[in-house]
Amino acid sequence: VAKDLGLQLPALRERDLSISDKGRTQYFSLHGKTGHLLTAERIDREQLCESMHQCVLRCELVVEGEI
């Protein structure tokens, strides 16, 4: 995430990054030392997208301040 935003890790920590998912379960988290986006929970495709051909999980990253 830090690399995609063109930020160094210290700058990313200072900007109060938050990740939000649409559902109740928080499926993603950010590793504080590497800036990598990680899965925070097990993702069960059959449970989330029972009969759908394409399964998409959307999340939103919010970074405070200007980029």
C-alpha cells in the first residue's frame, strides 16, 4: 500500500490510515512494519458469494492528509 501511494512507511503511519469493508467482518488489515495489505480473517467464497459466478470483496483505504 505504501509503495502504491508513493509514501515511505513513516509517512504512512503518520497519516492515520484506516481500512473499511462494507460488511460486518473486517477481512483486511495493514501490516504496520511493511505496509502490506493482509487478510485479517479467513475468506470463505461459498459463504460470501453462494451462487454468484464472480466474487468481489471491496474495501476502502482512507489516508488522512494530502497525497
